[in-house]
Amino acid sequence: MDIEIEQKLIEQSKTDPQAFERLYIKYYEQILKFVYKRVESLDDTRDITSTVFIKALSNISKYKDMGFPFSSWLYRIAINEINMFYRKTKKNASSV
């Protein structure tokens, strides 16, 4: 998928969530592998990855092209979700 097509899909996704499907298909495996390397539990990886894409879709209207690839935005969301996951698991472990 070239950059122009991707930019059009991003803009379409802002008003039509169905257009986000192609972006999801393109980046799902990348984000899944990225998360898995940091979490190492497949169930948690899948949960975090799904949250990444839910947040991306629900916040796509706020996305602005700043000259970086769209994937960098997804990776930033993924990093935030991984950090949140570890904060929550640390709290849960310390309360036991």
C-alpha cells in the first residue's frame, strides 16, 4: 500500500470506520509481534493489540500527519498500552 492510498484511508476512517479495516489488516501482525516481544503471553498480547486498534479507531479523528508513518502512531499507542498493562499487573501483584 503506498503512502497516498494510506493517507486516503486514514482520512476516510475519520468519517467511515469501515475504511479502517485495510489499515488494521496491514498493521495487525506488526503490532502483534511488537507487543509479544515485550509481554510474552499470547493472551495478554492479543488483548493489548486489540486495545491498540480500538483506541486507534476511536481516536483516528485526532490523528494528524506530522511526516511520520502511520505505524509510528500505532507503535506509540502500543507502548502506552504495554506500560499500562505492567502498571496494572504490578498493582494487582502487590495487592495479593
